[in-house]
Amino acid sequence: SGQYFENVSPITGGVIGDDLKCDDSSTVEISGGIIGNRFKLQNNTSALITGGTIGSQFNLEGQSEAIVTGGAIGDRCTVLQGSRLTVSGGTIGDRFNLLSGTLELVMRSLQIDGDPVQIALGERITIDDRGVALDGVLADGTPIRFFLNADLGLAELDFFNPTATVTVVGAIAAPCGAADLAEPFETLDLDDIAQFVGAFLSQSPSADLNRDGFIDLADI
């Protein structure tokens, strides 16, 4: 049972029940409302999630992709079959599973087992460690924490397959807003413009000033 869509209009509010499936290279934008449990993206489907609430067991499979800049995703979110989840804001529930594919986090700050890791604006770091805690602050200022557990027998913990990919992209805390990209901070000046132009041309996530998941003219 459940609801099955190949083409989905933007979801801005209301309530959708359990077992929603999006398929066949479709695209869905979610900015509000509530989606029930077992929401599934499959077969090259993509989603942009800027708000709203998604229940437990949100699955990405079949080389699908989701970009999350806000909202709340419930427990037991799973990424598999070469799919990709990019998170720069919002919250992710407990018992996250990265079975295969990629988790990319856009972060202002990063710690591994409590030790700070320096990451420059737009820098991309691959985290190969397992059995360690990864925590810090996402680009939107939300704290986030995962335990990179590689033991499937520990069902109460997150699971990160050693063959899957975890990357962190450096964002930066911006006292004057997202455009405050360069020192001196708390001042918007030509250095910020130069930093933005470089990030925009290289399609770095830090150039996504309006946090809509796209780097385009709307960020200028």
C-alpha cells in the first residue's frame, strides 16, 4: 500500500501518510508539511528538502539524491545503492545508516572524537575513520553528531559501511550573514566579494548563499 509518484509537485504543507514512493528520475521539493514513515526515493529520483518533517525510515536507493538544507528527518534514515545525501542544515534522527553511496556534510566546524579538525572554506575532506564520533555545526548553525560505527551488530547505533563515502565540506560561521565569507568577519567588504566569486565559479557549497541547494544567479 502507500502512495506512488513519478512526478511530484512541490510539497509546502499538509500531511502525507506513510509509504510515499518517488520513482523514475522524478524531482520533489519539500519546504513544509509532514511526510509519514518509510518515504522512499528510488531509481535516480532527487529531492530538495528545505523544511517540513519526514518520519522514520526515509530511504534513498537506486542512485537517488537528496539535498537537505532544513527541516527534520526522523530515525533510521538509510542511504544505499550508490545514492547521495547532502546535509547543510536541519536535523537527522538517530540510527542513521550509510550502507553504500555518499553522505556529504557542509559544516562550519568539525570534530572527530572530540578533537577539532581544521577545515577551510570550500575544502572537502573525506572521513575514512570508523568507530569514532563525528560532530560539529552545520552551515545553518545546527549541531550534528554521528557515531561512525561499522558493526552491524550494534543496532542501536548509527551504521557507516567502511566502503561508503563520508565527506565534509567547509562552510564558515558568518556574523554578518552568509555573505560574510572572508576576514575580517563582522564586516562585508571586497574580500567577501572576491571569496564569493571564487566559490561561485568553482561551484563550492559555500556559494549557496540562500541555502536552496543550488548555486545559481539567485545567490548573487
